[in-house]
Amino acid sequence: MSPSKASPRYLFFGGKGGVGKTTCAVAAAKKAAASGRRVLIVSTDPAHSLGDALETRLSARLTKVKTKRGSLYAVELDADKALERWIAKRKRTLQAIAEHGTYLDADDIEKLLRLSLPGVDEIVGLVELRRLASVAKCDEVIVDTAPTGHTLRLLTMPETLRRFAGVFDDMQAKDRFLRQSLGGRLQPDASDELIEEIDSEGRELTEILTDPELAAFTWVMLPEMVVLEETKDAIAALAAQRITIGEIVVNRVAQKPKQPCAACRRRIAGQRIAIRAIGAAFPKVAIRVEPEFLDEGPPLKKPIPKLVSSAAAPLEVLARADADC
Ligand SMILES: Nc1ncnc2c1ncn2[C@@H]1O[C@H](COP(=O)(O)OP(=O)(O)OP(=O)(O)O)[C@@H](O)[C@H]1O
Ligand SMILES: [Mg+2]
Ligand SMILES: [Zn+2]
């Protein structure tokens, strides 16, 4: 199956802790559902807050969220459980591969899967995401990710899978050689099939993640100069993995105060410098400004804001806010 034919579109929301990833992801999911689509929103952050933002109790299974149009399903991914399930289903075959291997015993394979990677939760994250998307039969998958480091690891997972397949394949080589010499023609056995499954999962995930039609990343950040350097690093890391940055959301931009106020004026001026610097640092990425909501609650309670498609427009918003402060 070629992923481009059957795959839904994946939209990841990433950024530092507390900047508004969940808020923006929820707003995007509701907007997509309101346009009639079948949407799945998944939190891959082990510290889930998606249920709170949706005001719905969520679990690792699909929960339907009420919408006026379209349909919206939500999941708080439990990576440990997903990995356990993945291993349990393939336990026999994994053990067989281990037995065929010359340098690992049956127990080691589980240790290998569990321990020798940076974080267990990232390993199956994307595999589980894809499985859920297929169960929900959705057109669009919105991913509310964990803070930066975790997410960057999550996205290297397809390569990790392929490395696993490579290690397993080495372990199988001797057995395959024996089968070939004994039986003449080589029939793939369950182990070969599992290795192929892991390898093609990795390959297809890479294809999806690097296809701008199928996957894009929205980077959420605050209008502060101090975060610009680390944002550059994170976006460079995504670009190095050939993942498309669809948009940068500059969240919590100060609105015009009701009364003239020197403090607000300084704050707005500072934010304006930061937004200009963000625009200059990422000239090819659309920058969208989301105002800071004060008493009214977060943006998801308000009408979904329009997308601003160029870096120049946000400055107008700020200029207006600045005018009579
Ligand atoms: N534009 C905004 N104006 C005012 N408050 C906002 C805005 N965006 C987000 N918030 C508030 O900021 C807090 C953090 O937002 P949110 O949970 O979306 O961030 P996050 O990046 O997902 O955080 P975490 O890294 O902890 O998952 C929430 O209380 C949310 O309501
Ligand atoms: Mg969050
Ligand atoms: Zn003020």
C-alpha cells in the first residue's frame, strides 16, 4: 500500500512547554471538523492535558467529541501500553528471531526493545498514531505533541524502526542461510515477515512525514526574543528530517489595552521587535499571530481566528494595537 493513496493528513503542533500547543491543536481540530471533515486529535505528551482542553474525559481509545458538523475523535496516547500490545502480538516471532540470533537470547530482545532507546514512548508513538488514524478512518490527524526534545525524538522513530529491522535481519541471516542450504528455495517465514513489516512501517512513516501533502508541522511560540535561537535550532532539526514547517504561530500577542498604559506600550513594542525578528528568521514560513485572551478564556472558546498568510500582516495587528496605547 502506498501511503500517499490511503493516508490521512497529519498536522503536528510543537513548541516549548506551556506556549499553547494544546490550545492551538484543539482550535485546529475543531475548525477542521466544522468544515465537515473526519478528524482525529491525539496527544502524544505523556503529561496529557487534551481532555481538559476538550472538556471531555479521554483515554488511549478513541472517544467521540461532540461537534456540530463533521466528526471529531480524541485520544490521549498511552505509549507504554501501545508498545506492550505491539510486543505481545508479535512475541513468538520476536523470540524466534532472538533464538536465531547468535548474540542475543530470548529475553534480550525485550530488553533491546525496552531499554536501549532514548525513550520507550517515542518508539511506537507514530506507529500507534497511524493505527488509530486507520481505525478512526479519518481524513485529518491533529497531533498535540510534548515539548520540543521529546517530539524531535518521536520524529526520528521511523529511522529507529528501520535500524531495528536491520539488526533483526542480521540475526536472521544465519537461519536463512541454513534454510536455504537445506531446502533449496527460500520461503519467507514469520520472522522474515515481521522484519519486513517493521522495515516497511519505518519506510512508510518516513514517506508520510516527508511528504508536504501528508504531513506538516505548526510551530507554536511566544513573541519573545529569548526563544528565537532555540526555535531556530528546533526548526532546523525538523528541516534536517525533511519535515515541512507549515506555519509558525506566535501566540499570546498583547492586545491593545483599554486605557493608555506605559507598561503595555513597552510590552507591545518588545513583542513587535520579536515578531519582526521571527519573520526575518523564517522568511519562507507563514507566521500567524494569535492574540492573548484575557478575561474571555483561551482562543478555543472564541471564533477560530483567520489565518494570516504573510509575515507582514502581524505587524499591522501590532501597529494597530500600539496606536493609542
Ligand atoms: N492566546 C492565549 N491567550 C491566553 N491564554 C492562552 C492562550 N493560549 C494558551 N493559553 C493558556 O496558556 C496555558 C497553556 O496553554 P496550553 O496548555 O495550550 O500550552 P501547551 O504548550 O500545550 O502546554 P504543555 O507544554 O504543558 O502541554 C493554558 O492555560 C491556556 O489556556
Ligand atoms: Mg499541551
Ligand atoms: Zn497596561
